[in-house]
Amino acid sequence: MKKRILLLCDLEGVNRVVGVPYEGLGKGSEQWEIARRQAALELNAAADALFAAGAEVVALWDNHGGGNNIDPADLDQRITLVKPEGPRLSFAAGKYDCVCFFGYHAMEGTLGGVLAHTMNSKCVQHYKLNGQYIGEVDMDAAIAASHGIPSCFFAGGDIACAQARRAVNGIVTVVTKKELTRNSAEFRDNEELLAEIREKIVEAVNAPLAPAGITFPCTMEKSFKRVEDAAAYLARLQKAGIQAEHPADEILGRDGHTVISQVGDMETFIRCI
């Protein structure tokens, strides 16, 4: 049994949430209010089961839109809230035995994925690592692995769960809702869902998963919806000394929407996100 567990919480993937067309899950919106309360229910179910099974620390990184989404008054008071400093997930190094994902969503471009996006729904078209599409769970699982921390559990929509299983071999998943379109889903009965979370998260933290990270060197491709954003991103990387360029294209000469970077270590990978 792993004793120190870090819960990573986004919002789009929780039950009872589909957002509204042409909008993200912005703070103060009706769907955001539903999401943050539903997330608290799912997190509390997990924490209660973990403490009952012998966990010593259950911590929460609330990372949707910069954090401060979930009202601490709605949370199990045994959960430790963390305020990250430094590069993404660097605060976790040496402190936790595993990470568990709640509320994460399908990656940008996923047909049927509820509120599907990757990092920034307004400007990012996709990310690829060594030519393969990646989403936020791929990124955070890889960064956690670089600190020796395995990813054990994922709760989200059915499509997002499938992508999580591709990202992390052996991860335990719980489907929160059946995803139909970007803004529609079939929701689960909450009592049934919370009971499954309690059961499966204990199973997950007992599993002998090893951290599986990225093999360097590799290539990171980031494509933007507007060429102006791609140009600004390319300039930032080159100023930092990262080898990056617009890829050659038979018709365009160079694809102005896309930047491909040469990544030699985790620090560079995080900079390229």
C-alpha cells in the first residue's frame, strides 16, 4: 500500500459536466459551479477510501485554470492542499509515492471528447511526441515519472479513460460518464460512481506499477490555431537556446502553424509544453 498519494484534479472530466458550445469551463459559469462541487465529491470518496486503507498523506493539486476551483470547505479536511512552485509537478519530487488523476479530459481534436482540449483550448491545435498525439495526462504522467512517481489511477469520461490507458500501461481507470459529443454525455448515477472510485483507487495504489517516463532525446511538435501564436512560441524557444523550427511542407514551404523542437531532457520538455 502506497502511503503518500497526490491527487491531480482538473474539472472537465468529472460526472455531470459537459460545458456549453464554443466556451471552456470558465470560473464563475454555471457548469464550473457544478464541476467543482462534483469534483469535491469524487475526491472525497477517493480520500476516504485511501485513509481507511492506511494512507498517511492524501494531497490535492487543483490545477484547472490556475487552481482555486474547489472550495476547501467542500473537501474532506484530511486532504492536504498543495500550492505548487517551480516547474510543473516539481513540487512532488520526493514527497509522494504515486499520483492519481481526477477530472482530466480527452486531448484536443478527439471526436466525441467532452470539452476536449490540450493545455489551451483557445490557441493549441495539438501536441505530438515523436509523432504521436499526446494530451495532458501523457504530459503529467511523464513528468511525475521523471521524479520517480508512478501514475496509478484515472477517473474521467470513457474516451479520456481510453487515452489514459494508452498513456500509462496498467493504470486503473473509472469511467465517470459516457462521452457523446463535445457538449453532451450520458451521466452515471453518482452513488454508483463514488462507490466504484472507493473500490478502484485502493486497488490502484496497491498495484506494483513502476514509473514509465520519456526516453530522451525526442521531438515535441506543437501546432497552433493561429500562425502568430506559433511564431511567438518559436521565438521564445529559440531565445532559450532550444533547437526548434517550423517543419518543411511540400505546399506551404514551411508550416507556419506548427513548431517542432528537439528535446534532450525533462526540463526542455516542460519548457516546450
